[in-house]
Amino acid sequence: MKVADLIGPRKEVFSIPESLSVLEAAKYLREKQVRSVGILDSTGKLVGVVSQSDVSDKVAAENKCPAWMKVSEIMSTDLLTVTPGATFEECLRLMEQNGVYHLLIVGEEKKYLGMMSVSDLLRVMVSDEKARADLLESYAFPNR
């Protein structure tokens, strides 16, 4: 299975402009009920990512004002990206090697297509295992 299989049915890609304030970003994260979001520059290019922990660690914990800070001041710019053609195994390996829980998905010309979390991968793995167990059960107990 590939990343494209996961993102195919998605209707919304969560992103915000780098000019947004941290306060506005925090409200966006809460409203959309997501833990992190891609940051785009004025041309729509992916330039960073901001997470709830960035807001708490770099702003709240340091007693800074989120209304006066831009997300560009706290975003992570060392981005781990994958393409829609990447396999789930490659994604898991990349997450494990780098100690991260999210990967940014980029397509042609580095167009931001969304984010994949370890939860997304686990959901697919569990569904695959259930399908295998159901198939085995149908062979073992055909009259059910």
C-alpha cells in the first residue's frame, strides 16, 4: 500500500500562511482538531510545520505573547517529506529513524498534499490484519 491510497479520499488539506500569528494558528489547530499544520509561503510553497507542542514549548512556556508572534518564528523548517508513491513501510522506517510522528506529503513541484501521522499508518495496518483474520475465519468456519 502507498501513501496515495491514504490521501486519495481526503477532502481537506490543513495549512496556513506563514504570516499568520501564533494565536490565529492555535485557534486554527483547535478548530480543525489537528495537532499540526503545514505552513505555506506567499507562493503556496511548503516552508514549515507548526504543532501544538511548538505553541506550548516556544510560546506559552516562555511566556511570550502569541498575538504578537508570527508562525514563521516558531515553525519547524527541517521537513521530512514523502511523495504519494512512497510505501507505508518506507514511511514507518523514516518516522522511526527520525523520531517523528508525522510526515509531510508533497507532490509534483513540491505541492503540499497534506500530512500523514503514525495513527494513519496504524489504522491501515489494523484494518489489513482484520481483513486477513476475517478471510482465515471464512476458510476455517465456512458455514458461519
